[in-house]
Amino acid sequence: MNCQQALFAVSFLSTLAVLVFSFHWLRAKLREAGYDVSRLILIGLEPKIDTTQFPDDTSSTLMAFGIDSSYTQVIALALAVASSVFIFVKFGSSSKRKPVLNPQVWQEFSLKEKIDISPNTAIYRFALPHPQDLLGLPIGQHISVSAEINGKDVMRSYTPTSSDDDLGHFDLLIKSYEKGNISRYVSLLKIGDKVRIRGPKGAFKYTPTLSREIGMIAGGTGITPMLQIIRAALKNPEDKTKLSLIYANVNFEDILLKKELDALAAAHPKRFQVYYVLNNPPQGWNGGTGFVSKDQIEKHMPSSNHDIKVLMCGQSDVRSYTLQVADDSRAGPPPMINAMKKHLAELTYPAPRTISKLEDQIFAF
């Protein structure tokens, strides 16, 4: 039960209690004055009925069906409560507010909370206008974040890690760079500061029947669109899609939301598997080392077929594939994505388009 439903229930019960108390008080006063309530409703003020002037059967009928019958009052009260509950459940609780996002309009949202994930990465939680608002972002799509920096309008795309089940806010997982534009701008925001947002955008839209199996290759903060899809798929009991993820990073501490990914894999062992690859692994590391290789893709990704997909999203902080670049865009740099495309081609996956479409077997965010 949400706040609005609880408020409705309290208001209804309070009003009902006042009405019942008022009715009994007024009935008692009228009886003291010699009036009968049931006849008052029909014909106005009249003397109290003298039941002795009626035959015994008539008196019995009045007692059985009159307003004074406690049994009848209980039934009427129960029907009133049941009717109110039915109307509220049918029409009140099921109503949803209109999605906030508008792909044609820039809107401002204020920062309400910052949750640190690592020294340079955090979840930034932005408030929607109303606590019951939903963002209105299809699973797999992203939003644009815009800011004026050094006199120029700068725009970057990010995939919220939250979903439309999270009412009243949306979350952005952002890694800040010293020379970054939007990422540094967001990292310097104070609670209450606002950012400009527009969306949704993107060619990918996840549904439970999209594919039999989905493989994912992510680097750095490229995990965000993957995590959004993983969460949506695994929390839906009707969704049977199998998911496998190769997640590449430089150092162990760069692995974002590892505890959540491991918990999801442990809770859904038949549906979700994750394999980590590090450039600089710690001692005792039992995951992948160095670059994401063709052998790792062959082992951990689904084999090429018409009813599977392989999704890719890398980041420039995965230095295995490119020089360190202070870029904070959502899409991965060409070197990492191109390396993955080459491996996939050697494994007889179909060649991806330059700009991916939903129907493609290989989709690069």
C-alpha cells in the first residue's frame, strides 16, 4: 500500500466513524423527543409509532425490516465498505501518472542524493516532480544530459540504472574524469542543483520475448545499459531469457556494482552468468586477464543463431584497447568495440551495421 492508498483508507474510516457516531447520537435524541427515525425520513416530523394499533404480524414486520434492526445496519455498513474498497482498487490504485520524459523537451531535475561507489564513481539520484512520478524510460534506452560548460552547450548520453518501478526519482551511474565535461560537471553538483535532461532515445528496447538468449560484453561504465536489462529480465517471473555477461575493467576496484552482479548470478544460476576480465588482476584472481579474447567470447557468449543477441558497450577507461582518454560519453570507444567485432566475425557471427538496429544479432550501444 502506497502513501496515497493509506491516506484514502484513513480518511474513509475516519469519515465513516464520524457518520456512524453522529447517526446514533441523533437517533437517540429524536427518540427522547418521541420521534421515529424511519418515518422522519419519509414524511417528516411525526409522533412516535404506537405499534399497539397494528396487528402482531405488522409489528413483527416493522421490527424485522425497520431502521432499528442492528443486523440490517451491519449488512448495510459491510456493503458500503466493500463498495468503497472495490471502487478504490478498481479505479484509484491502478491509475498511473503520465511519464515525465519528453523526447522533444529539455527538462530540469534536481539532485536529491549522491551514493558513492568508488573514489571517482557515484550513483546520482535525481528527483522527479512528484513522489509518484515515473520517468518513462523503456528498458535498453537512454537519456541525454546537457550543461553549459565554458560558454558552450555540452551533451552526453547516459543509461539510468533505475527503472519505471522506481517512482519519484531516477539514478545515473557516472564515473568522473579530471578533464571530462559532463562527468566532472555532475560530480561537482550539490544537493538541490539541477541538470537538463531529454529523452528517451536509442534504437534498443528490451522485451521478455526479444531473444531466447542474450550475451553482453561491457567495459567500465558501459555496464549501465546491461545492468538495466539484467535487472528487468530477472525480476520478471514470466521472462525466460538467458543472460551471460563478460565485464572488462582495468583494476579490481574498477568493477562497478560487483556485489549486485554476483548476487543476481547466485540467485539466478540457470539464467544469468557473469565473467570478469581485468588488465591488472590482483593475486589469486580466478577470472580473465588482459584483453577480452576470442576464446572467452566463444566460451561465455551464446553461439550465433537467429534467436540470440550479443550486446556491446565499452568505455574509454578500459585501457586494454585504447590510450587513456578523458571522455565521458556513454557509448564505448571504437577501439574496444572494433576489437570485439573482429572476434565475433571470426566466430561466424553476422557483421554488425555501423548504426545498430533492434533486429540486429550484434548490437553496439
